Amino acid sequence: MPAIRHLLSDCSGPNATLSLRRMTILPRCCCKQGLLKRQIDVPRQIRVLSFDDVGFATLVSPALTTIHQPCRDIAVCAFQAMVERLNDPTLPARHITVAPRLVVRDSCGAYL
């Protein structure tokens, strides 16, 4: 919280914020406490984006724009890779990419 307070104390302030931990976004922005308390309009003055498409994202006002991480797909890929390595320990390490998905809602200003 101190970091966001410091950013907001600057008269020019940021024009967007990204939360890497979903539970930290609520007090700062969307629950009509953090930014609204400071009379900062989301999304007109600042855009808000968070990781993990959590259930409350549509319950706050404005609805929170999120990056959906396909946790089930990640788990399935990790499990398959583990089983393959257990069956053949000589297999080389490999990179697996699972694409996230942007879920656009009101907090990013796309619908202004």
C-alpha cells in the first residue's frame, strides 16, 4: 500500500496500475475505498489490471480487467511433463508455454 500511496501523491500520478497479486488490488482500487476515496476515477484517470480472473472481478465497481491464467492447463502440462520424466529420466528439459487470456472489463477504460 505505501507504494501506491507514494505514486498517487505525485500530482501527475500514474495512468495505469497492474497488480501481480490479486488480493492486493481490492483495497487499492475497486472497492470504492482506495482510489475512489482519493477522488480518482477508475478508469478515466487511472486504468486497473490484475492477474488471475477471480470471481470477484465482476462484482466490484468498475468491473476489474484481468489476465486469466489457465491454471488447469498449466497443471495438466506440468503433470504430463513429470510423468514423461519419471518414465524416461534421460529426457532433456523443455519449455512449455500456456497462453494467458486478457479479460477486458470496465477498469481498463476500453468502454469509455
